[in-house]
Amino acid sequence: MKRSTRKERDPDLGILAVQLSARVQREIFTRAAARGFGDVRPRHGAVLAYLDPDGTRPGELARLAGRNKQTMGAILDELERLGYVRRAPDPADRRAKLVIPTDRGREFMTVSDGLVELIEQNLADTLGPDLYRDFRAALVRSVASLPATGPDTDA
């Protein structure tokens, strides 16, 4: 049997994780586009998923998203051009910058948070609340058991 056929019939953890992530992102960004946010892409989620309404430092966003600083800078440039964020001096340390969501950015954050809640509720309805709670807890433990940084995130 070909490897591709075997992986399709019995996907390993990496394939399942990628498929789950891709399908959740597809659902979020397709529904967000229908609500007027057609210019946002899944790669922008590295910022918008973690951004605090009062601002977050770029290095902290990179750490939380598991991206290197150069990649995070490129994503921030895109989001700034699209009007979702702006950069401003951090009042706690004028040498540092904060990434602050614009009104449009906050609106997207509210919409996407609601969409994630809807997706989670749909999964809980599909699996049943107990199995979904256990599934989610197992995902949290699994993610925590693996290194969060490596060559692709160190910068």
C-alpha cells in the first residue's frame, strides 16, 4: 500500500492536528468573510488570536503564536496596511512598541471570538459535552507536553 493511501486511511497525529487546525481556520475565515472581513487571512490569526484590546508587544505576540520575530513583523505590516492594527509607543517603556487593534481590528476580534465559541459548541454537540471536555483537556495536555520553541520560532 502506498504511504499516501495509508496516511489518508489512518492519519497520524501530525496530520490530524493539521487537518483540525485547517478546518477550524477555514470555518472562522469563511464566516468572517461573509461578515465583511474578506481581507483577513489565516496567517493573520497569529496576531489577532492573541492581541489584547489595549495592546500587546510584538515579541509577546511572536512568543504566544510560536512565530519568529521576522515573520511576526511581516504579519504586523500586513495587518497595519489593512487597517486592523497600529503600532504605538508602550507607555510603560517608551523604547518598546505596542500593537494596538483599531476599531476594525476589535470588531474582527469580537466576531472571531464568537465564531470560535460557535465551533466549540458544535463540536460539543457532535461529541457530547463530556467527550468534548475530555478531548479538549487531552489537547491541552498534549500541547503542553511538546516543546513550544525551536528553530522556527527562535529569533
